[in-house]
Amino acid sequence: MRIGIIGLINHDTIFMAGGRQVQDLGGILYNTTVMADLIGDGDRVYPISRIGADCYDAMRAILACRPTVNTRGVVLSPKGTSRNQIRYDEAMEKVEQLTNHIDPIPLEQIEPFLDLDALLVNFIVGDDITLETMEVIRGSSSGLLYLDVHNLCLGIDAEGYRRRLAPEDWRRWIEMFDMVQMNEVEARLLAGAGKEAAASSGRGQSLEAVDDYIAFGQSVTTLGPSVCVITRGPLGPVTVYREDHVTESVVIPSVPVADVVDTTGCGDAFAAGFITEYLASRDPALATRLANRVASVNCTVAGLPERGTFDSERKIR
């Protein structure tokens, strides 16, 4: 199993509710560190990213204890490291501000990895790669292509604050992937894209009942992907998938968590769990269940997880 993860590595400053402050590297390092715990000893995960010299050694130190991670796809950025501030309120809602916006990852950096078993594209900033680069990847990649919509649905204002915004070309992005993951807010934005009320409110179309999410997931699979996953946080994930020309759905509750510490990276952890299980079993239902458990573990730690945090999930299905 060889998996590439495309997206930027951020330096995150997280201001927790109650005054606690955490500084750590983030972005696709969340996918990478979680996946390193889940894959087998003979498997490899390749982060494909850009980072400044100011944080390069810290990144290497984080990944040095994870022998399944190969960092040859990480290149130094002349504009430094992408930097992000995340503030949580008492309701655990977060406000993000990008304080250093670097250039997208170029095609030539990704080309050596087009023969991997899977490529996960995770939009950490929103323009981590260009649409033109993705079109080449779609035409040249031999493996599974997985999209985490994530910050593709976040605009950036003049001060770097992130605002919910459905991109006009979102359908073009989605049709180039085999599998698509989004959370409930992103699903509402995309479901309501193009509607004046959705654009002005920033909330998008109302998706309330499980059947609403299933119907939207089905509409996404008509664009090209065979799987659409809507994570939905504490409500639990909804997965819609096509198999032998039949559309199925999986709806499971979230795993109860007594003490939610930090929800940063939970979607990244979910994607890592889903891809790892899917490549092993080709079963979307099993992949959803593992991903759901992995995400629940991730929200019990602040910042990047320690090595071995997810070892208990490696052989559980």
C-alpha cells in the first residue's frame, strides 16, 4: 500500500476556549501522522507538500519516529511556511486566519507520485493545487483519487480571515475524483451553491434529515465519484456509494467521546482511516466505521497526535 497526501503543511497557533494556547505544525501532517499509525510496516505514506526552512527541521523531527513515512515529496518553499491561527469559542466553533499565504504545489512536484495506489488531495488553504494541475493528475494517475473538500469551501479576505464560500467550479473539482469527503457545513454550501440566499448567508442549503444528506450524496456520485462521505461531526457519518450500478448508503452514529479537547484534524483523521481501510478491503461500509472511530480518538488530543495514538485501530474492523 503506497499513499500520497497532497496539500500544504501549516504552522498552526490554536487558541483554545479557556485561554490555553497550542502551537504546532498541522495541515496534511494530521493525515500523515494518523495514517502512519494505521498502515502496515511494509506500507508507505508520502506527504507531498511545501514548507519553509523555518519549520522544516521540526517537521522532520515529528516524522522521524514514523518509519512508514517518506518525506521526499516535501519541498522547501521560498515564501516560508503557511501559517494559520485558529481560535475556539466556548461552543468549540472556530475562526481561522491565514497569516502567511504561500504558492500552490506545482505539477512537477507531484508527477513522481502518480503511480501510487492512492492520492489524497486535502485542501488545507483552498488553493493548495490549481485546477489545471488536478486535470493532469486525473489524466495520468493510476491509483485511487480521494478529495477532502475541506478548505476548498473557504474564501480568504484581505486580512487572511477564512469565510465559508462555495467555489463556482466545485463540480469540476469533484468530477475528477473517485471518492469525495466533506463535512456537513461544506455539504450545505455545495448543495446550495448558486443560490443567492446561500451566498449571502454563508450557510447554504438546509440539509437536516438523514435522507437529505443521502439525496445530496447521491447527486454528488452522479458527477463521477463512486463514493461520497459526509462526516457530520457528532451526528455521525453518511456514506453514499455506487456498486454494480446500484447506489447504497451507510449511516452510523458517531462514537461517544467524554472529553472533546480539540476538533482540529478530525476530518483529516477520518480521511486517513477511510483510505487505509478501503485500500485493504474495498468496502465503503468498513472504511466508514474505521474512519469514524479514528476521528473520535483524534478529538481527545490537542494538536498533532503522538506516535501510537491509533495503534489500537490497526487490526480492528
